[in-house]
Amino acid sequence: MKIQTLAVKDVAGIKNLHLRFDERMNILCGPNGIGKTTVLECCAHSFSAGATSVLKSRARVEEGADLKGMIETGLKDGETPSVVRLQVNCHEPLRQSEPFGNHEKAGYILSLKTGRLFSYQALDAVKKDTEKSSHDLIENVKNGISSNDIKSWFVNRDLYSTKDKAMSAEQLANFELAKRCFSKLNEAFTFSHVDAGSLDIFVKTPGGLIVHEYLSSGFKSCLVMLLGIIKELELRFKHTKVEEIEAIVLIDEIELHLHPDWQGKIAGVLTEVFPKIQFIVTTHSAHVIQSAERSQIIALESKDGFVSPRELPETPHGFKGWTVDEVLTDVMGMGDTRTDFFNSRMSAFERAVDADNIEGATAAFNELDPALHPRNPLRKILKLQLAGVGVSHDD
């Protein structure tokens, strides 16, 4: 199951938007309020049914009436294409829309919201797997999957993996994949063991053994993505290895809690661990975009009140050779990567130089100099300009 296209009309802040998706990884970027999360919710609700307060139509205030929001999602199940059409018919906060999508396929879509942290959870006993009903799957589509039962699922698999014939070959393969995920972003971290008494999951780190709930926020965010996807897919498709499952995973703010080094790796890790899954994610990180393929980037911008994909150059290696500043300005649409402090002092310096005002230029330089990076080559250029102020030049 893959999403090929999405058309959104009069939903939230989007008037009319048409998108085409890559079969593996899709990274949505753009300013706050442009509609990135709305795109994810439109994709998710294409597999839902019943009342929802998440999707809202755009309000036509001047006419005192609702616009009827429309969503059209082009799907591909194997070689079979299909189209799901939804209507979103209200914008008031206390009213609910009732879009009716392809809910029979709700098991094929996983939505990960921004709440991807967890605190310590004491387990009294090893719990059985929860059965996923149709209602549960539809609620997961609307509200996102939970991280609360990841520990219970992992501990269950650790216990039964040592018992003869207690787990299927597919479950054993999935558990081995889950254990390897602890090392995917940093090889110095590895799964150690589950304590038989406390049922806590221990991780081997450069600083010693640590309970997995006490790992960094970035590590926990990654584990929710990796282990959460494995757990959900295994419970939904009991007799298939996770690595062989075709599904769709939506992730809001994929870089959340991650250091820039991990931001540049996370999309590649996800596509490596889940080779047949289609990902549609949002980001505010230039590092995520910098490491991606050109076909994976969907940069949204607003022109004349309409949201549309930004035209990006066709480069054979994506933006891997671009600087972060170049990605921020030419892909993500950031107007200026310098601070107001720098720009105001730089403008004052340039005006003083143009006016041959040595006192003004010196004062502006003395503010700029300590603010620059120690190895910034701009410092030498400014010094040369300063040295020329007030010096007469004969023709």
C-alpha cells in the first residue's frame, strides 16, 4: 500500500494543493503554518472513518458560511490504483467532521505525532499481546500510535524468545531487528538484557549499563520511531516479517529532540530498517534535507495565499553538497540566516565606509569583531575596508 498523490482543497489553511509522493521517503518542509501537519492528517484520515475534530475546513468569514473541504488521495495497493475522496464540512472548534475513508485498510498506516518521549514505567508482569480491533486501528489513525506499550511488547519478546516454539520465525526475526535498533544511530550503544526481576530493559553505553527510560531525549525519540513501528506492524501483520511489510508511516517533525548529527542520519536509518515502507514526514531541519535525495524533498511555500511546492533545482546528488545556509534559504525559504544584530551593525559599518566616516566605521567594526566566528574570513575583509576609510586616492 502506497500513497501516490494527494489533492487538498479548502482544508485548514490550504486553498488548493496537489502533491505527488515518492514510494520510499517524502520530507515536507516549509514555514510554520504552511500546512505540513495538515498534509499528514489528510493522508491519515484517508484511512479513517467516523467523527474527528482534527481536520477542519477553511472558514469563509466574509460570507458567514463554511467552505466544504475536499481531500482526494491516490492509492496504490500492489498494482491496483484507487482514489479515496473525503469531505471536511466544518471549521468550528466544537463541531466535528465525519470524513469516510478507506478504513478497511487502516492497518496499513501508522501515524507518529510529536509526543515521542516516555518516562520510567514499572512492569508488574509480562503482558500478553493486545489484539488490534478495527476500532483500535481507526483510533490509531486519528490519534497516533502510543509509546506506552513498547516496553511491554519488547519484554514479552525477550522472555519468550528463549522458549522453544513459543514464538514464530517471523516474531523472532522481528525481535532481532528490534534489538539491533539500539545501535542504529550510535554503534557505541547496544541492547544488553532484560532484568528478570524488575523487567527493565538495560542498554550498554560508553558510560555503563543504563535503563532504557533514562537514555537521552533524542535516543528515546528514535526508539519510539523504530521500536514503535516494529511493534505495531508485528501486531497488525502477525505472520509476516516487518522487513517485508508494505505500509505507510507518517511522522511529524522527524528531527524532534535529535542532535544535528542524528538529524542527518534518521531518514536513512528508517529506510534501511524498513525497506518496503513509504514514509511521509515533516521537518524544520536543514540537516534532514541536506542528507536526502532530491526526489524525497517537498518544499512548500505560499504565493498569493496559495500553498504550493517550491520549484527546486534538479541536482543529481540532491543537496548533499549544499551548505546548511544554502538549504535554509533556497530550499526552506528562509529570508536571511543572519541575526538582526549582525545585519544592523553590518549596515552601519557599510554606511560609514561609504561616507568615509572613520569614527562610525570603527565603532561598528568594534561591535562586529567580537561577534564573528574566530575563523570567519569576513573579519579580514572588514579590516581592509576599515584601513581604507579616509585615505585619499588620486586618479
